[in-house]
Amino acid sequence: MNPSSFANENNQNENNNTSKKKRGGSQKRSWVWEWFLSDETGALCQVEAIDGQLCNKHYQNGSSTGILIDHLSNKHQITKGITKQDYVVRNKL
Ligand SMILES: [Zn+2]
């Protein structure tokens, strides 16, 4: 009566390797945190100036990392690719 009833045996029962590992809670840390110290009130700029003083510019909690990035690039000429080591070496030259 119905010849097509057996045609559908494409059983794709492959091993579903879905790893359910979820990294709980921790936000993706931005590179700006290489340069900022986060405390309970916000973020504190830890960039060391040529004279050895820390910048200590403070940003309130909730400030977007964009603001921090602006500060780093405007005040310290620090951008994403610059590591602390690069920066120190440049200052010591
Ligand atoms: Zn700063």
C-alpha cells in the first residue's frame, strides 16, 4: 500500500559530542585590566609615569571599558597591543 514507509531509515544517531562546559560567571576580562586595578569603588589606573608615580586616575564602578581605553590611549599612548613590558622598556629608554 505505502512503499515509501521504509525509505526513511536515515538514522543519524551519531555521538553528540556537545561538551557542556560552561565557564561560570567570570566576565571576559578586557586588556585594560592589565593597566587598571579594580577595587570595590571602580577602576584605578596603575600606569607608571616616567617619574615612577602611578597615574591613579580613578573611574567609578560601571564605567565602560571604552572610557578606560580612551584614557590609556590619550594619557599614556597605550593601546591594546602594548604590553607592560613594552611600556616600561619605552619609558626607560
Ligand atoms: Zn592613567
